[in-house]
Amino acid sequence: MLKGWKTLAFNAALAVLGVLQAADWVDLLGSERAGIAVTVIGIIGAVLRFMTDTPAMKGKSA
């Protein structure tokens, strides 16, 4: 079940990173806000990792 999800996730992450890299975040948010935005995104990712207890793309087994 869900075989190949790692390849799909990797390719989706590359596509998203390409779009994010192309954006000029300093122009969009200002120099102070751009740094804060990246920090907040990192903190949210870490918090979400601690809140989950199952591997990616898998639900709890019944």
C-alpha cells in the first residue's frame, strides 16, 4: 500500500523548492519579515514532527 510515496514526495519537494527559490522573499515581505517568516516555518515544521506518531503517508493500523 502506498508504494512509491518517497519518490513522489521527493519530486514534489523539489518542485516546491524551485518555486520558493525563484521568489524574491525580501521584495515580497521586506528584509526583517523574510527572516522571521523562514524561522516561523522551521518552528512549525519541528512542532508538527513532534505532534505526529505515525510515519508519513500511513494511518494508524486497526
